[in-house]
Amino acid sequence: MGKSNENIVLTEAVYYILLSLYEPLHGYGIMQNIEQLSNGRVKLAPGTLYGAISTLLDKNWIEALKEEKSSRKKEYVITDTGKEAVKIEISRLKELLLNGEKIIGGSCHE
């Protein structure tokens, strides 16, 4: 990814969608996985999910896998570009956490 992409900030929904797609999943599976990863805190509506999928496809952060004739469900998987976006976001989040801990002292996740 180029320097211009190092300033990206992912929404929580996009972050969880990308994490979910380290393994191929269809839309409903993505929604279930996000709910599980967030311990039920994040629940995506289908419209939110498919709007985000459309954007992620346009950015080439995910790709649709070829459909099997026996399945009506389209599966998606993260691309190398999407993985780089996740790494950049994790680095950004770590910086936020460390700066917060410097200001308030101690560990924020105790």
C-alpha cells in the first residue's frame, strides 16, 4: 500500500468484516462471525453489511470467490491489500491505546 493509505481509519464494521474474511465466508456467516468476535456487541444489519462489501470490493480489499453451481451464497475473502489495511489499523489502534495509557496512567484494559 502506498503512503496515502497509511492515513486510513476503518470503521468498526469494516474492521470486523475484514477480520472475518481471513477465511472465506458468505454474508450471513460474516454477520454471525462479527457478532461472535464482539461478544454480541456488534450486530450488522444486512444493508450495512452489503453496502460495506460493495465498497470493499471497489477498493480491492476483498474479492468474491467463484460461486459453486450448487450454492446460491456468494463467498468473499480478504486480499493482500485488505490485509495491509488491517495491519495499518491495528498499528493505529495500538498507538491510540498507548497514548491513552500515557495520559491516564497504567493499563486501560485492566
